[in-house]
Amino acid sequence: MLANVPEARPIAGGATLVAMINADLVRPAALVSLDGIAELSGISGTAAGGLRIGAMTRHRETASDPRLADSLRLVAEAAAVIANPVVRNMGTMGGSIAFSDPCADYPSALVAARAEIEVAGPTGRRRVPAAEFFVDWYTTALEEGEIVVAIHLPPAVAGVSTYRKIARTAGDFAIAACAAVVEDGGAVRVAVGGCGPVPIADPAAEAGLAGRLAEPGVVRAFAAGLAEMADPMSDVRGSAAYRLRLIPRLVEATLGDLAGMREQAA
Amino acid sequence: MTGDSDFKLDINGRTRRFDVPATTTLLTLLRDELNVTSPKRGCNQGVCGACTVEVDGWPVRACLTLAAGCAGKPVRTIEGAGDALTGALQRSFVALGAVQCGFCTSGMLISARDLLRRVPRPTIEQVQAALSGNICRCTGYRKIVDAVLAAAEECAP
């Protein structure tokens, strides 16, 4: 039906699409509810030892799943700071990422978590790494007629991870956000959200950071590098100049906290 | 614009059949079709919380919920609440002056009841977090939080 009816829209939790319909920003020719498709709901373990989060999984479920621990904890932390408890009962991970709002919480968290997005459409299924799924402002790698089926996370690795958001008030969209993972083996992954069309990450620079979080100069240079890659917008939440000043401080503070958590755990 | 859909809904224990456009929200159905007016239309964007109702046991925004999607899921508003917890919250809101203009009150009660069902003895921070999606433009938050804590005190096992 999605493929055959032009301008038909799939609807997940409704937290974004119904608000847009109410504001008369979109007038879908038809709505196809994704509710009730068993495959799209719930969080399950994968044969590879990772987790599969069905696209219709509500933020509430993601925020409270104990399997999202260690290197995957940042995904639960991102879910826990979306909007407010009532909206977290409604909104879904698939719906959120398909909208690709750069100030939303999942994009940077999923990039730092090395998630893969499973999509399905008239021509079959494919998997897209999170870093390639978010293409531009409100634009994803989804083709016409495709929907998000699930989000696949790699097996949790011993280590620490977190999602930090700077926002005007609890539940608001991010002015800037930092999703970060520090594995016990030393590997570091960082993605910055809210500061450009897509999450900002620099895997090559991350490689140079491995095992060197105790060296302030190295961390500072890494954080400054992410700020240089940013192309933030000015909006009601903060100016571009403000965001550019926030990024290095937020990244340094987040990595400092994670390094501290590892020391405490050791 | 969108085809009609025909479905049945259980609203406050009464089941009725509806035939409305597919984009009809639960809020529009409740207020404009059924005259169930405890859920308020504030922002119509899911931000203010004044339209909060319970669907399938969970608080949701009625303005962001499509009515047709509620088929098979009990819809409960404050009109349908006869439980002890809601009664205690209502008395406590009145006793402590937690109602000013009253526009946010129904949504506050739904969110507060959900919290107390799951966390019978919440901390003040847990109450604030639970009500963080319910905006009071009279800004009477202090008394609302006090009233929820008082109701918890009365009802907690």
C-alpha cells in the first residue's frame, strides 16, 4: 500500500507526524499504521550477540532495558531524555530516526553505538550503518516506499558509555549533544548531535584517541577537531557561534566523565 | 482528505462505533464527538500535556493519538476514573490549592496517577520528572507537586 499509493505515509507512534498534520504541514493521502506488526516491536537478542530494537519500540521500553549496558548504555540514556514520560510512551525509535531531526537524541547515540538500520521496501531488505543513514536535514537513506524495520546494535562490550545533552529545559531538543563510548580495550567513539544536518563523528581521529584519554592535550585537540567539522545552525535554542563554543567543552567534559567512570570501576 | 475508517472504541467502559476520517485524533473524537471535555486542547502539538489521557494503561497525548489506532485499547479519561488513587489526588489538589485556572489539571491528574501506581512513595524529584510534560501556565507547580506528595502519603501501602 505504501508503495502503491503516492503520498501515503507510514505512521509509527504519531508523536511527530500527527503534530505535523495538526499544524497542517502535511496532508497525507493515506496513513498506513505500523502498529500491530509483531516484527517491528520489542527488543531481542541477535544470533551475533547484539540487540535488535524493533522500529516500533517505544522510548520508554528502550530507556529501561537492562541489556542496554556498558558500551550500549548510551542508547538507553538517549531514550530516557527524549521529551517527557508521556511522549516516551508514544514515540518510537524507528519513527524518530526516519524523521532525522538533527536535534533529536537517537541519531548521534546510534552513530556512536555503531548501530545498523534495517530497512525494508518493495525491492527487499538492506542494512545501512547509522553513519550513512542520516544524510541531511530531515533526510535519511530511506528510498521511496521503504520503512525502518529495526535497529541492530553490536554486542555490548565491557566499558562505559553515555549520552549528554545540553538543552534549555528538561525534555527540549538539544542545543548540542555528545554520545560517547569508551571500551575497556581503549577504543573511543564519539558523535556530536544538534550541531549540523547529521551527527558529527571522525573515526580516524577516534583511532588516535584510543588509550590516550588521560592526556588532556590529545583530548582537547580531538574535541577541537569535531568543532571544526561542525556546521551548526542558529535557532531559537542557540546561535551557531554558541554551539561552536559548546562542542569542544561538551566533548571534553563527556570524555572526562567517562574516563572517571572507568577509573572508579577499576 | 483521507479515507474514513470504521472502528469501535471502549471509552471509559462504554463501547461505541465510530466512522470518522482516519486523521481524526483521539482528542477531537473525545471533545467534539462525545463531549468528553476533561482532556483540553492546548497546543495540539503534544507539548503542553493538557490533553493527556490513558490508552491501554499508559498516559498518552490525545492530540497526537489517532482515534482509529485505539481500537481494542481501553481509553480512560478523568471522567471515567472512580478509583481511590484518583479520588485521593483530586481531594489533595483541592485541599492544597493545586488548581488555579484548571486547564492543566486533568492532564496533571493522569500523569500523577500513573506515577503513584508505579512508584507509590515518590521523591519530590520523581514527581517533578513525572509531571515534566504537563505545563501549568499559572505556574502553580509547587502546590501541584505538594498535592501529589500528599496523596502519595495518604495512599501508599
